[in-house]
Amino acid sequence: MDSMGIYEAKTHFAELIDRASKGHRIMITKRGVPVATIIPPETKSRRSTSEVISELREIRKGCRLNGLSIRELIEEGRQ
């Protein structure tokens, strides 16, 4: 992990952000004492559309309206 003083970090902030976006971790120090770390965000892999749709269908299986129609629910919400 790279280390940089707070003044230098302030001066080169845009460069630090670019480096973090490429996976680098940068420790910021104040008078030699670590005070902050700039780290890249955790990236989550995107799920496919079909995977999300199948999960939604599984969730819907357990949901019942107990005899109410969609129209009745809409009217109830408008009151």
C-alpha cells in the first residue's frame, strides 16, 4: 500500500482517485501517523436478467392476496 502525506494528498487528490479506481490502496498520513485510507470500491458482479426474474418468481410464489383483486387493492390505496 502506498503512503502519502495529507498536504500532498490534497494537492494530488484527482490523481489519487484515478489510482484508487484502478485498484490501488493509498494510506494518508498526518505528521507520519495514518489518518485515512483511500481504497477502491468493492465491485459486485452483475446478475443476468433471467436470474433476477427467476428470483422474483420464487418470491411471488409465497405471496397471496387472500381473495382480493388488484382493483380492490388499488381502490383501498386511494382512500
